[in-house]
Amino acid sequence: MKRELVMGINAVESLAENSPERIVRAWIRPGNRRLESLERKLGDCGVTVEHADDQALDRMAGKVRHQGVVAEFRPQAPIDENGLKALVTERGADLLLLVLDGVQDPHNLGACLRSAAAAGADAVVVPRDRAAGLTPVTRRAAAGGAELVPLATVTNLARTLRMLAEQGVWRVGLAGEADGHLFGARLDGPLALVMGSEEKGLRRLTREHCDELVRIPMPGRMESLNVSVSAGIALFAVVRSRMESCPPPTA
């Protein structure tokens, strides 16, 4: 697979901690304690590290903020429909997916990946066309989450949602005008949270393939939230629900 660049301290550090074998080499600006620590970590992983000034790093990173470090690596390929189906079977009742219906902004996708990683989601599902993918901007915004949560890229989102239903996955779509609210939704068992795009929300066909439509209750004066914020709230509503249904053992 074609090599790519990743930049930003958190993103490179996560790659070094979780998949060091995929890092080819790295460039670091010396003189910063966090960067020096990262340089030692990369060296311990056997990664060749070269010193570079900001001008050289700027040329490599383009318009992406690099924080003094850029790494070349072999990216992990997104999983396809078959890989997603196998994941659903493997995870069983513990499955948690975040499905994004046409999110365009790579910063939003990165933030969603970060929240998904923090919540222990099994994958983030996106359509192949007319949606953000794993770009350097996405990886930088994910702060390492892109290396922890698989991205499933599917050709037909409606067909994928039908497949999930056939596998026993409950599909909860978030829509601002829905009657029911998130905190009263069914969040147990194998679950897919379905979020719409930044401007238009869930498409009609996507809505029709959800088992339940809910909204995030907002008693304040704002009418909507950023999609990545909504995704974080929904994911941790699932975390809370599952913790309450399976409380940790007492000493």
C-alpha cells in the first residue's frame, strides 16, 4: 500500500505505541521536551529519526499543523463490507458501531474517530463516496484514534444497514426533530449509532433503515450541535447504559 504521512505529537505517539512496525521514518524538530521523549520512543522502536527545522516540516505537512513532528508510515487499509460483517459476528452482543452518513469535514471525522476510540467502539462506518476519508487532516484531528478504531468504508450505506439488521444489530439514528430522546433509547446488545452529515443530517433512505430515531435533548437555547459533539454524547450514553446494566463487582 502507498505510504502516507502523519503529523502531530498525539497521532505519531499513538502510532508508535500501537503499530510501530508500520512507521518507516520520522522527522522531528529538536528542543522540546515532549518531542525529545517522542524521539526516544521512536528510537526504541527501531525507527530512523531525522532532525528537521520548521521550514522542512512545513513543506512536508502542507497546511496540516505538525507540532514539530512528521512520520512516514504504511497505513492500515480500511475494512470493507465483508470485513465489517466478520467484525459484527466476532463481537456479538458487545458490538458498538458509529455510522456516519456523509460527514464531509475531515476534522469532524477525526474528532468522531477520537471519541469512538475513547468509548471503545469497534468501528466507524462511512460511505466510500461523498464523505471524508483518512487524510492527514483526519489523522491529526483524531489524535491517535485513527490507529485504534478501524474505519469501514462501504459502497452502499443503506445496504450495509440492512446487513446489520440481518445480523441482529439495533440501529439508532440521531435526528433533531425526532420525538424520542437518546436517554430513553434502547442501547443494549449489538448496536449501531447512525449520525447524519453536517448540513443535511440523515438522508431519507438512511432514516428508513434505522430501527429508532432519537434526538439529544437540549433544554438550552441552542438548536443543534456539531456532528462530532453529538457523536461523543451518543457514544458515552451507550457507555453509561452498559456500565449501569453490568456494574463492576464490589470488593
